[in-house]
Amino acid sequence: MDHYDYDAVIIGAGIGGLVCGCYLAKAGLRTLIVEKNASAGGYCTSFTRNGYRFDACVHFLSTLREKGKFHTILGNLGVLDKIKIVKQDPSDIIITPDYKIKLFKNIDQTIAEFQKYFPDEKDGIAKFCNYIVSTPAMALEQLRSKTLKELLDSYFSDNSLKTIFSILILALAGFPAHKISALVACLILKEFILFDGGYYPVGGMQAFADTLVQTFVDAGGKIILGKKVNKILVKNNKAIAVMIDNNVSFTTKHTVSACDARQTFYELIGKDVLGLENVQKIDKLVPSYSTFSVYLGIDDNFKLSPELKASIWIMDGRNGDEIYSKMLKCECMFLGLASPSIKDASSKTKKQSLCLTSIVPFKNSSYWINNENRKLVEDRLIGMAEKVLPGISKHISLKFNSTPVTLNKWTCNYAGAAYGWAGTPEQFGNPDISEVTPVENLYLTGHWNNMGSGITSVANSGYNTANSILKKDE
């Protein structure tokens, strides 16, 4: 029998890698996670600056209802017993030039809210929302080849209503309604917006990620932080070891990459090992868009609204095509507004923090290094926030931003993509990018395996990858 340093080595301690590691360690496999950053969590992290706490990219969780997918995964791992989750109701508030719509935990209440503002679409709203919420995921498969735009057109005639759903999906999946699969959009609307969103971990997103780390360690796993994997060693098309900084290598029976798929195949393995056919398949794949975030510390003379317990979505326009066109030019017309300090009333720091985030294209590094370009986007987002929180710009005591280049440096994600590969009809669920790869004993996990975006999908990917490994070892 071959001897290995570890039964499994996982590259990257994002939520997908951590969930996968927890399942493997609990099953008795000697498991190592290697993370290049000093903290775990990937996009699901928090940090403190000048006494203000911010969540980096992820601002809420979903699917934590009893028997929900994420609830089941965390329950199996024992994580739910170790961290407190607060539930916000309403979970989301949508603000447009004409409407202020609240989304509730009760789907009938949410339907009534939409119907109040769009009485002429009353029947379509009820049919659309109930279809998404009540239809099992497998039955939604029939929507895979349709776009969200086609689906919305089949239910609604009011362009403002269609714009609301379109821009929510652009914000949550990083791709527009006329390009994204209706299946992807419905799964996101079902779990994030219409049914089961609005959960927040006490202590912030980092506390949630750290709880997964501790669960992994308690199960016997080992984690190395602050070290980058430089190479996956492959022999006879089988992954056999990983090499990290200082040329330290670990032999492993199973290698799991929870990082960017292009980085995995092109840099860590090499195109020559992967083969021309597989390289061409990956080259054709299109990533989701990236994000630009503004982090604000607010002084004590301005009291943030309790409504910020919900996720606030601001749309500064009525036409979805115009909003998307402006986004491509980095002239943002929508943003997500979140406040960790309001969501978590038990926070040790009472300093008020805000995060303003919008979808943007990667463009190139030089574009975002330019201070003027960053300032234009920053000012635009603060201006939109000002419409909801009048006078806020006069009470900013701390201000800084992150760009697609920041995301690329933090995660090495191709083009600073916020949601992995774009969920188009052609790409979503593409078997060319799945948990099992063309290289034997090499697996992918996380949002780059092309099975959906968001923490729930990433965690489910970690579960699926662990299952694939455990079944092979049976």
C-alpha cells in the first residue's frame, strides 16, 4: 500500500474548502488545508480597521431554515451548536426611484408587498413567486436552457418590475438577465430573496469561517495559514503531491483545489499536463463580473437606521438594459448596502460601519490602480447611499475601497470574478468543470466547479466533493 503524508490536501480555506475538509476529517481521513492568506474564509471574511468592523464580501447567509440545504450541512458538522445566527425579517429592502419594497420570511407577505406596488401584475407576481418557491430544484431543471429575461417576459409586462428582479440577479450572481440561465436565477431568488435569506452570524462573517476552522481542527484536521501552494505534482495523470512555499512538499492520496480553476489547471498543474483539448474547454469559459466596494466608518453624530438589519438594494434607474450598460462603463446605478454594526447588535465594537457594493467589470489592473477611476465609482456609490441615508456623507470618519484587483489579489480568482464562472445556459452545470477533474485524484470544490454561486452552493460543493472522495475510498 502506498504511503502518503496525508489522505487529502485541500488548497484554499474558503467555505467550500473548509466544509470539504470538515467532512473528510470527521470521516477519519488525515486532512490538511493550505491557505495563502493569514485568515480563513475566502470571500467570507471580516476585518477591523480603526476600531470599525467590516465584512469583506459576503454580507448575509441563506438557506438556514430547518431542513434547508445549508442548515443540514452545518448541522451535520455540528457548527450550528457553536455559533449564534440572527435572522432578519424583512430580510431585504429594495429601493428604486419609485418604490420601497420589503421582502419578508413569509412568501405570502412578500407577494402581497409586490402586488401593492404593481397591482396590474397581481396574478403574474403570485404565479411567479409561488412557482419558484414551491417547485423542487430538480423540476426547475427545465429552465436551464432559458434566460432569466425570457422567463420574466413570460410572467410580466411591467418593465420596472422586470428590472427589479433582473438587477437583483445581476447583484447576486454577477451576470445580466439576458445572459444568465433562468435555472440559476430561480435558485438564487428562491434561497436568497423570496424564501430564506437574511441570516447573519454574531461576530461577523469571520466568526463563521473561524468556527468552521475550529470544527475542522477538532475533528483532527490540520490547517496551514499564510502559505501558498505553488505546484500540484502530477505523475502518469495522477495528482500525487503539493508543493508550498520554501519547496516544502506533501504527498497526498487526494488533492482538492478550492481555488480558481484556471489557476489550478494552468499554474499549479500546467497546460502541458492537462492536454490541449481540456485547455481549449477551459479557455472558452466566461467568468462572472467582479465587485467594487466602499467601506465607511460613520461617526456617532449620525445614527444609522435600524432598517439596515436587512440587506438594502438601491436601484438608481428604471430600465434594466440601461443599468447594465452603465455597469459595463463603471457608471454604477445600483448597489447593495450593508451594515455589520447594525446587523450584529451584540458587536464588541459600537462603531458604526457601512459597506457599499456594486458589480463592475474587471477591465484591467491599470484601470483600477488609477485613483481617479476609483474615486469616480466611490463617489457614485456614496451619492446613491446619500439618497437613502440623507446627510451620511458629512459623517464619514473612515473611507476606503476594494476593486476587482483587490479581489484578484485576495483569492487569485480569474478576472477578480465574484461568483466563479458565469451561470449562463451554456456553462451552468458544464461537466467539463465539475468536482471530478480529468486528472486522477484531483478534485475541485467551491464556486469554480460551475454549480452555482453563493455560500450555500459553495458549501454544498464542499459536501459533494468530500462525498466523491469518500465513495472512491470505500
